[in-house]
Amino acid sequence: MGNEFVEHTSHSAEYFGDTRDSWWNPDYVALLARRWRLDHVREVLDVGCGVGHWGRVLGGVLPREARITGVDRDPFWVEKAAERAAARGESERFRYQVGLAERLPFERDSFDLVTCQTVMIHAADPGAMLADMIRVTRPGGLVAVAEPNNVAGALLDTAMVHAPVDEVLTLVRMQLLCERGKAALGEGHNSLGELVPALFAERGLTDIQVYLNDKANVVLPPYTSAEQRATVEELSDFARREFWIWSRADTRRYFLAGGGEEHAFESSWAAAMAASRRTAEAIAKGTYSSAGGTVGYIVSGRKSPAALNDGT
Ligand SMILES: C[S@@+](CC[C@H](N)C(=O)[O-])C[C@H]1O[C@@H](n2cnc3c(N)ncnc32)[C@H](O)[C@@H]1O
């Protein structure tokens, strides 16, 4: 249980714990597979694969013959993803290699499905990333991405219902400023999901479909399921280590880059830490509950022979 990578310095390490295994309802993923006609798919590219969570979710609904290639810029994640596939005895079906999302190390028109989950939100230039994803998709193939609107999701929390309005506004303001600052620093916009359909249209993809992930990670005392235990353990661990959405140092950096004032950072951070401690205390007392919603868009489009692909 937990997160074997906690406090590891690689990108997103804080979010590669057990909670990531329960981001999707399996019957909903099966529905996506029918909508996307994945039964015809044989070659799949999972861009920014991390340790392979998203590829594995899709692997459950793809034909047995389908081969999933994961690519990530971080060699550490590539090594760990390959280790996990080997431990499951699936090294033939799941392959991993190092590569940049903006310069994918593959020939054009190579894959039936090119996909990513929570990677465009970290891209300096999501349009450039999408262009290269389209380049390696075969004509008629599918580009499908799962990207959130995290700032909308921030309001889906029990604390936001009970906490004083000014405190809620402080936390939402801090998150908005940080998201803008992160984007301004070239580290991606955490609510980019909202803009992805327009990017798909600009890049010439056709048959654009937009859905929402229907998974809510409900938390109810006494937190008996493995899934709920993983969630409350992660929340308690974040509170213990004073980790918000980002570390204090990153939050400060993003806050200032987004136009936040130095003096306001200290009080905003204190409010975030106080809210986080209250959650952890309620968990310890067995009084914390949450409906557990998120706003996760799933956007898909087809590459037509006429699709723009960065001029290459
Ligand atoms: C939030 S994680 C998502 C991992 C995986 N898609 C999942 O959902 O479990 C973002 C991943 O994208 C990778 N990444 C970020 N920017 C990238 C880029 N420009 N090229 C390739 N990988 C990138 C990071 O190393 C990290 O593993």
C-alpha cells in the first residue's frame, strides 16, 4: 500500500501511488473501447507513460494481439514501467522506451491509437505535442487523451462545502494563480482539459468526441476498501509532509510567476496547510467523508488523410 516513489524527484512521483490504480471504472473503460472501436486496434502508443498506469487500463479492453508502446522522457519511469510489465509477465505486449512527446522517436503513420493521460497538462506547448502525436498516428487512426480541469475539481471537496467562504476563495485563488504561473514558466497548465477539444479541431482532427470520466473516488468511514484506504492514507501523508498539490517550493514559485504577491503566499499556504491538517484529523477520528469527484475530460479525434501534422 502507499506510494513507493514518494518524495522521489522524478516528475509526478507524488502521484504514482496506489490511488492511481482506481482512477477508472472498468465498465466505463469498456464503454470507451466500444465507442472508439478499439477491437480494430493493434499498435498503441502511450505518450508520457510514467510507470504505465494508463496503458495498463487500456490493455484491459484492447484486443490480446494489440501491442502497447510506452514512451516517457524520464529514463527512471521507463525502467520502472518495464519492470512492472515484466513482473506481470507482459514484457512482449507492453514495451517502454525513452522519448520526448514533442519529438516522438517513431516514423509517421505508425500507430492505430496514440494516447496520453495527464501529460498535455505538463507540456510547455500542448499544440506541438499534439502535432507530433498526430504525425505518428496512421491516417484514419485515433488520437485520444485524458486530461483534467483540476481547478474545477478543487471545488469538489467536503472542506469546500463547510469551510468559511473567504478560506475557500483563498485556496481557489492560490490554485488559479499557481496554474497560470506554472503555464507561464513553461511547465504546462493543470486545467488544460478545458482547451483540448479546440486544440484537436485546430490540428485538423475529425469526428471529435468529448466525454467525462465517470469515476468518483468516494470516501466513507470506516474506509474499509483497499481503494478508500489508499485515498485516506495519501491525504494523511500529504498533510504529514506538508505537501499540497505541489511542494511548498514549487507552489511558491508558481504562485509568484502567476502574479501572486509575496505576502499573500504565506497566508495562502498557511490556509492550505490548515485545511489539509483538518482533513487528516477528521480521517484519524473517522469522521471524514467525500463524494470524491474529479473533472476528467476524455477527448478523441480521428486523423484524416488531410490532417495537419506539423508540416512533416
Ligand atoms: C502525470 S504523469 C502521467 C503518467 C501516465 N500517463 C499516467 O497517467 O499514469 C506525467 C508523465 O509525463 C512525462 N512527461 C512530461 N513531459 C513529457 C514530455 N515532454 N515528453 C515525454 N514525457 C513527458 C513525465 O515524465 C511523467 O511520467
